[in-house]
Amino acid sequence: MQWLASLCVRQPVLTWVLMLVFIVIGAFGYFSLGVDQFPKIDFPAIVVTTTENGAAPEEIETEVTDKIEGAVNTISGIDELRSTSSQGVSLVIITFNLDKDPDVAAQDVRDHINNVLPDLPKGIDQPVVSKVDPDASPILFVTLSTPGSIRDTTELADKRVRRQIESINGVGQVNIVGGKKRQINLWLDPVKLQAAGLTAVDVELALAQQNLSVPGGQIETGPKSLSLRVQGRVDDVAKIGRIVIKESQNHPTRIGDVARVDDGVEEPKTYAAEDGKESVVLSVRKQSGQNTVAVVDAVRARLDELQKSLPPGSELRVVRDESASIRTSVNAVKEHLVLGAFFAAVIVLIFLALPQV
């Protein structure tokens, strides 16, 4: 390496140019470097989720889970096959060998499940095949509190806050935890139903047939083309009770005669509380491969803008930030780099100051 030292001494301008080139390349790479807790790794693990509302765990096990396991068990390269059957949900986890491509594994699972679909119970939801993605875990949890009811808070979180956050570059999905969406409930009276000679199925059919909106085709009128649509949906909660279930001897039996219509909320499946008070939490997930710290900074900036436009008394607050540990680790690395460079320079100066032997 003496020739390089000799060249640098004879050509100082070339030495400075080389140093500046390395500095520019290093700075560009540093500022474009993604920051995350762990490197991106694609695990060859596939999850098959199948739901059947109202089915018992025993029924899910025999009618859904066993059949899906039998269908995917013939795929090559399976390392482990596990399943969980709970109330209305079947969960099958297929772990492949590390040399298996995750995309190929997911396609193989879909192909084998399609072959067993005719054997599954009628009326179940289509099985959902998804890959296990470590980046799918939430990076930010935000609570929304308002002076109104939990239903109004959920409506505000879903219609305004969630949509604004999902429009940020790098955000993949925003889930609402602890919310209670609006739902029109019908509380049937079994005694009145029996007296009218009706069943719950009759009420369901009346709602399906008299509360719908369907396309009516098109009408060509010379140069114009008009689209028709039959508007038959109920636009008021009170009008639901006026829907006729059946008519006997010119005496109609309406839904309001056998049931109570309630403008309420859906049955809660999740619960969230802050300081003992029920609230709505928004969990933010980033897109796979995105810079966690940059996405969190963008979300926080958007939250500050949203706070100004929310109704009086509403508050958005970050309760958990997964980027905090990443920032701590990055700051520790920066500190070690500075200390390492300082001590390296000190050691070099010490050895240069020593008399030559």
C-alpha cells in the first residue's frame, strides 16, 4: 500500500476528491437507509382462516379444519402443520422448510384448498390464505376520545381519522379496536310471532325483499342513455317497523307488530380502555419494507393536523409507539460511532507522536 500513500502525497487534490466522493456516497446511503427493529425476512409460513358464524368448535373441527388439513397435507416441503378450532373460526397454520419460496407456498395452498371447497359446509366465508409477515404488526397505537357516546366516537374514527391516516405514504392498514359501529337491531317477541303464525325466517325474508336497491337497466333516448335504479331501501329507522311481513284478510302484519326496532350498536368483539374509561383505539400498520421511523413521523404530523379539525373536546393521543426502541438503538449506534472515531483518531495521534524506533 506504499504506492497509494506515495500517490496521495504527490497528488493532494486527487486525495481530496477521493475523500469527497466517499463522503457523498456515504451520506447518500445513510439518509436513504431504512430504519427498523429487525431486517425484513420472509418466513415460509401460511395461515388459512375460515369463518362460519354460529358454528360450535366441535363442528368447526370436523367440518372445516380436518378437511383443510387433509387437503394441504399433501403439499411438498411442509415442516409443521398446526390448527386451532374455536367458536365460528378455523385457523390452520402451515410452516414450510426455509428453502421454500413463500409465494410458491401460498399458491400451492390456494390450489389445494380450491379442490376441497365443494366439501366444505354451505354458507361459510371463503377461506383466506395469507402469508406470515413480521412487518404486519402495528407500529403505532392512537386513542380517540370525544365527549359523545362510544358509537359517535367510532363513527368519527372510522369516517375521518382512519381514512386520513391510511392516505399517508407507507401506511398499510388502520384497524379500529374497541369501537361500536351503528347497527339497526330487531328484537323479536316470540309470543307475538307465534300469535301471528310467523317465524324469524319470515321477518328476515320480508326485510330482504322490501329493503333493497337494484339496478333497473338502461333506457336509450336518442343521443342520451339513462340508467335506471329501483330505490327500495328504507331511509328512516321508524319505517322499518312499517314493512309488511304478510297480509291476511286485508289485515297486514308489520315488523313493528312483532318486534322492537332499536337504532343501536353492533355486538362488540373488542374492548379498549384508557385510564379506566372506554375509548376507541386505532392500530396503525405500515406497508411491508417501509421505514418504520419515517412512517411514524408522518403519522404523528398528520395527527397534529387532524387534532385541529376535530370537534371541540375531542383528543387524539399516542399511547404506544413501537419506533421508540428503534430510535434508542439508532442513537446508541450513532454514539458508538462518534466515540469509536474519536478514540481511533486519538490512538493514531498517539502512535504518530511516539518517536520512531
